[in-house]
Amino acid sequence: MNPNKQRVLLGMSGGVDSSVAGYLLRQQGYEVIGVTMKVWPQDCISRAEDKCCGPQAIADARGVAHSLSIPHYVVDEADQFERLVIDYFSSEYQAGRTPNPCVMCNEKLKFGNLWSKAAALGCDYIATGHYAIIEHGAGTPSSRRGDGAAAPHARGDFAGVDDPGYSYAVLRKGIDPRKDQSYFLFSLRQPQLRRALTPLGGMRKAEIRKIAHSLGLRVADKTDSQEICFVPGNDYKAFLRSHLGESEFHRGEIYDVEGNFVGEHGGIELFTIGQRKGLPGGSARPRYVVDLDPETNRVIVGNADDLICDEFEVDHLNWHPVVAGADRGGAVHTERAGVNVPGHNEEITATVKIRYNHPGTLASVTPLEDGRARIRLHEAQRAVTPGQAAVIYDDDVVLGGGWICRTETVRRSEAPVLA
């Protein structure tokens, strides 16, 4: 290993994105070490499939590492993945919320537990194939320009943000709007962002595949996964039945928004806001799940208009120490203090995405106590879903985000209690 080069631990999923990220990092002068996390337990029902948690992915990653002449390791994170991601996934459905396991995996594993492995290997940074831009302040290079160097460690998440020479990181959308993954990185804290590299943020998918073909990589045409890696066929209900068992489902009753009894259901875990399939018929208009009450295990149904929401709250808010109005070139105006530095209490107007594929909508964001915020949408949106992330943007800059939470009891007073 070359002691004069900065060393990067690259998370390799066996896909084309992380593979080309390894090539780009080498071209930028980094010493790259590849690592693939084994996250499937021995009884995982998707372990034989070509997923980022499966053995074929490891084989593909190892083959690419060999082609790029970089070392490759496999680390067993199965126990941690089960505890931090799969158990979270299951418990959220049991609580009547719809989880986002990709956000949790990024925060807790890829940019969390994996750092201990990076440090043990003498690495300065962790890199991934995410389509997002992480720019580093105080004169450090930016991944937008392709050189990707991260800033040195600082004192805690936000200490000294306005100090001269402080090195901070700004998270931005990737330039490819169809592939941007900044939404999934919103919960990363400054210590994680400052030592993270995302060399694909300034590129488009077509460019990535072209590079992979030019290198002769076998994964050049590998199909992108559109599913949760540990849920075969994206059938989360079958996964929950396998993981939890039918006896752990919370059965209950279905009511409409007027409080009328509609029927019974086999488990609140089997429903999510906006769902239409699996509901009893007999209604003149299509029925949708409009709310879930985990205290009584009631599923509330209504028509499409009942899904419309213009105000909600988020909790576990994570503000990034940048201010609204940062220049696209990466300059952050710290003299405009108080806009979104943690601890502020001023209402701001920003764009909010209420789920990954949501285009974003203007909203007024008012910070509250205990890491919460109230979000008032300027234009009401359909199916605002507890458990999903609401990510706050100023143009392409991620200001922060939090988890959509249930703030009102679900019409229990209007639903008669049947003996």
C-alpha cells in the first residue's frame, strides 16, 4: 500500500455503479479497497438471488475488483443488518408505519458500522456508488468536480460550523434527476458526510455504463435493482409472514372515515396509506387506506379525496449545517445565519419530498421542540405516509429532513366500539 495516497474503502454491491466508482476513484489518485457486506442470514429467503445481499453480488464485486486490480474483502454484517434494518422494517409495519430501510441501512451500516472496518484498514474515507453530490467546505475538493476529497475530522456534528477554516460537507442532488439518491442520504450526520465520497454524483447513468463497457466489465449491462434487497419480488407481505410469523400480526377491524364498520383484516402490518388492493368491496367508489390506528389495530378507509393532506409533522429531524441559498458552486453563506443551523426556530420556505419518487412541493417548515418540525404544504398532496422520510431542499441542496409521524388519533371517537 502506498503511504502517500489517501485510502478509500469502497462499498461494492456487485452492480455497475459501485464498480465504476472504483475506477473513477483510482483515476482521481486514491488507493481503493473494495468491500462487500454479507448481510443475509443463512435462512434468508432471497440469499440465492442476484441481490446486493446475495452471494452472486459478492462474486460480481470480487470479479470487478480483480479487473480493477484492487483488493476486495467481505465483511459479515448479517447480525447487525438483522438488528438495525430488518427488525426496524418489521417493527415499523407493526406500528402502522411504512418504513424506508434504505435510509436506515445507509445511516447505520454503510456509513455507520462500516467505518470501523475502514479505520482498521487505515482508510481515510468511505465511498459508494450513490448518485448524490457531497461537497466539502473550507477549500476541500468537491465530488461535483470529480476529485471527491473529504474534509478532516471536526469536533462533533455541528461544533464550530461558522469558525474560520471549519470543514463542513454539503449534500446535493445528483445531476441525473432520474437517478438522484440524495433523499436516501438525508439522515447522515456531518462526521459521516465529511468522510464520504460519492464520485457518481456529477454523472448520468448512460455515462456510467459507457465507462463500464470501455473497461470490459462483466457488470456493464447488469440490471439495476428496483426492489428492497432483502424482499424477494418486492412482496413485503410475504417477507413479514416469513420473518414474523402469522401469529405476530395484529388483526383488527376496518372502518370507513364516517365510523361505519366495513370488515375485518388479518393484520395491520399488511396495509399502508394509499393502498387499494386487499380491501373489502361493496362500495360505489374505490376505497383506499387513508389511516392506520396501531392502538386499536383499526384500518381506516375512504375515497381518494380523503388521502389529501396539507400539513403534518416530522420527528428525529436532522438539519445540515448549511443555509438556504447556497450557491450551486458550493459556497455556503454562513453570514446568513439562523436559516437552518441546528437550534433555529424560524419558519423557512423550502421544497419538501414526502417519498423518494415524489417530485417535491413547496412548503413552510416550522421547527418545533424535541427534534420535530411542522410542515405546511403550499399545495396539498396525496398519501402523506407516516414512517416515510420528508426531505427538505433548497433547490438542489439538502437542508435536512425527518420522519413523517402520526400526530392525531385516528377518528376513534367516530368509530363505534363493537362488543
